[in-house]
Amino acid sequence: MYGDTAAGRKRVAQLREQSGDIRALAARLVSQSEAVPWHGKAADAMRERIKERAGHLRAAAAHHETAADSLARHLAEVDTLKEAIDVRAHKATTLVEDARTRASEAGEGATPDETDAALLAFDPPPAGHKDWLTVTLPGL
């Protein structure tokens, strides 16, 4: 089975939490620099530099959010494909089982029709494998 989406969703939550932590750190740095009882050109330069650095931190936080959004979209697509794989595998299994039932009811020596012959000869991919998305079978 492809993609452990539960682990991926944990990572999305971690990225969002880290983004919040980084934003809070930026705000705290600016606040602390403003609270320093120091005046003059050097103090103003320090405060300006801290504000600039806080802007970089906010940009990093935004990158974390972008990464979390991208990963969340990817995980949704993985879940969609995994579901499609499961649906196709289930339907193929049902078709093959029905063909086997018809073959056993027809008795020995009976020749299956073209559709049942294809179903009886089917070699399925492993469970959960992406090859299920491209399997071609009569009725699938």
C-alpha cells in the first residue's frame, strides 16, 4: 500500500505548529527589542535590525504553511488513489470469483467464453499496488 497518510497528516500538523512557533518567536523578538531601555542611534539600528530579522522569520513561517498546504493536498490525492485501487481490486476480485463459479458449475471439459477465459487467466497485482489502476479486465 502506498503512502502512510496518517504519518503525513502528523507532519502537516507539525509544520503548522512550527509555523505558529516561528511567528510567535518573531513577535516576541520585536516586543523584547522595543522593551529594551536603550536609546540612541545604535538602539534604533538594533531595533530596525530585529524587525528585519523578524520579517525573515515570518517568511520562514509562511514557507512552513505553504509546505503544510502542499503536503495536505498531496495526501488527499494519495487517499483518492488508494481508494480507487481498493475499488478496482474489489471489483476485479468479484469478477474473477464469478467467472470461477461459472466455470465450476459448467463442469469439466466445458470451454469458458472469451470474457470468462480472460478473467480466469488474470494474474492480479499485489494488494494495494498502483498497477491496479491500469488493470484491464472485461467488466472492470
